Amino acid sequence: MKNVILWLFGIEESALSDPVTIAAIIASFAVIAAVIAVFIVLAVKRRFRIREWGNKAWQRTKLITQSCFFMLTNSFMVGWFKGTIYQGKLKYLCVPGMNCYSCPGAWGACPIGSLQAIFNDFDAAKSWVDPKTGTYVKVPKYWFAFYVIGLMMLIGAVCGRLVCGLLCPFGWVQDLIYKIPVKKLRLPRDEMRIANSKHPKAVRFFLGLDKYLRYAKYAFLIVMVIFLPLMVKADPWFCKYVCPSGMLLGGIPLMSMNKSLADAAGSLTLLKLCILASLVVISIFLYRPFCRYICPLGAIYSFFNKVSLYRYGIDDASCNRAKGCAACAHACPMGVDPVRDPNSLECIRCGTCAASCPKKAIRPGFRFKTAEGNAIRTKKSK
Amino acid sequence: MKKESKTSRYLIPAALIVCALAFIVTGILDKEVLTVLRKAAAICMECIGLG
């Protein structure tokens, strides 16, 4: 038992003589047990059956799920108590969401950070010093990150962007910020409402801007996560210059608990704090700006939305779209029309549309037919 | 509208899952996991804004 705890927590035997470490280990087990208990209760009460509950109840379940998953993946209490990070063997594994591995409580590795770490690794035997310039030319050890891409592919093939909607810690933070009760920036998306708005030209301009800015996350993925770390300089470019999750979950807690780290803060810290602060402010008014425009992990999972095992589908026989109903499209916080494209690349599978549908025609799940025998359409409508 | 068949609904994700598992095994055999652990088990200065 003792050896299992030492292995699991990645600590030396001498650390067990410290009462703070003992208290932290007990706290970790307590948090994990509490989270598992909550998940069991939610499952037994069928709270994950989105369509059976109204939107209000589903939003509550969703928030509980997000909070619990954050606590589960960040319950290494030794780190939170002592201002260190987990160094045990579980860090071989990547967590599904944007969860910085330098977060004091993180049990697993961040998939985007790991992807860059693999591209940054170089083969010392093949690397050489350029005689003309005198610079050390690093030859990448891996040209393809089989392990991390395989893990992301596995998660994507099973559930697509469900991770963004329910399991990502930074998504959860943005959801919490969006709950601040102020007037939200939500643009109408159907022609009639745009025409009836006070400033139809401005609405069209911002809709166009939003549409093209959404491609930026693919640019971040290709340029900052793959191209620059592999071909230009062995640095985790995205983590270093952009990632607000690292600053929020890793930087701020570690710097507040370690004076030596806080003393080392400089212009890069300021840059990352500014990015984080901007996203926090924008998140008050706009739903999940990071997921919409920046997140490279969401960009990867989005490729799997249309082909994953878990998909959103439409029971066209029950859907009231032909009679003018657009409750799902108006409810979607990501600005997707689920009836037109139930597995859009932008859909984070938060379940809001399915919970809002008055006819229960949106079917999230693994089936291709309803219990009544109606076909469930998972493809775009023509 | 063309109905989606059971095969097309499940075959593609199943193939992707098999492919993903093969990638993971390849990565483990190629010792990529060691690189992940080495990076993840130390405080990432770049990630926390210290360069």
C-alpha cells in the first residue's frame, strides 16, 4: 500500500514524515472519492440524458461535470499545498483538455504542450555545428508525434469536441466568467432578424468577422504548434507566447507560492498576463472567445466532429424547423445552427441545443435510429 | 434524403480508433512517452511566462 502511494504520488519515502504531505495525500484521495461519488449520483439520476431535462437543469449538470472533471485532473494536493508540481509516472498520459502540466495539481500532461515537446526534441547524434555560421543545427528527433496525435485521435474518434464542452478546464473557466450578468454580445444569425435589427450592416460585418476569425485557431495549430517548434526554433511557441491556460493554471499559482519564481517574472510574464486579462474581459461579453478563435486543441478535435462515434443527430420527423421553429439555433452559444449542420466543426457539444429543443428532436449519442424507428440525420441538410 | 447506413455510421470511427491505438503503440515503442514525461515532470518555464 505504501509503495503504491509512493509510486502514485511520485514522492520519496522520506516525504511521508512531513505532516503537510500526509495531509495533502489524504486531501487528494478525499477529492477523488468525492468526484467519483458525484459522477455516480449524476449517472444514477440519469442527469447525462440531456433531452430528458430542461435547459436550466442541464446547464447545472454541465457545470457540475466541468467542475468535477477539473477537480479530478487537478487533485494532486501535494502540489497545491507546497507550491510544487506532480512528477510521478501518470504524467506519461495526456489529459483530454487544455490543462497546463505546470499546474500544481495536474496529474497528467497537456496534449498541446506534449505535442510541442515532441517536435522540440532533437537528435544529438545527427545534429551538427554549421562551420560557416558556427551555429548548432538541431535535427528533430521525431518528425511526427505518433503518441500524442494517437491519444488525441482516440479521444476525437470517440467523442469529438465533447471534450471542449464538458471536460476542458479552460472552457470551464470561460463558462464561469460568462455567467457574470451583463448584456452579452450575441448576434442574430437568420436573415429576418438581421434585417429587423437596428444596424443590419454592422451585424453583417461582425458576423463576417467572426466567421473568418474562427479559422485563426487552425492557423495557430499549424504555425505555432507544428511549424515553428519543428522547423524554426526548438521552443514551445504556443505555450510560450500565447497559452493563457498555462498562465492561469500554472503561472499564477506557482508564482504566488514561490518567491524565487515570482522574482524571475519579466516581460514575457507581462505579455501572457495581458493575453489572459484580455480573454477574461472578452469572455464576460462573448461566449468562449479562446475556444472560438485560438484553441489549437479544439481545432484538432473539430476535425473529428463529423466522424466521431458520439455525434449529434436530428430526428427530422419530429423537428419543427419547417414550421419556423429555430429554438436550437437561438440557444446555441457558439452560433451554430444544429438543424442545418448538427456536427459543425464549431460545435463544442455543450448540449444546450438538445436541452432547449421543444420537440426533443436533437439526439446526441451513438445511435442512428430513434426508438420509434425514425432515422437520425448526422449530416448537413441540403 | 439518403439514409445513413449502420456501416458508415460506425465503420469510420472504428477505423480511426484502431488507427489511433496503432499510433499510440508506435509512439510508446519509439520512446516518445519519455519525452512527454521529461517535459511534463518539470516546471515548464515557458508555459508559466518565465521564458
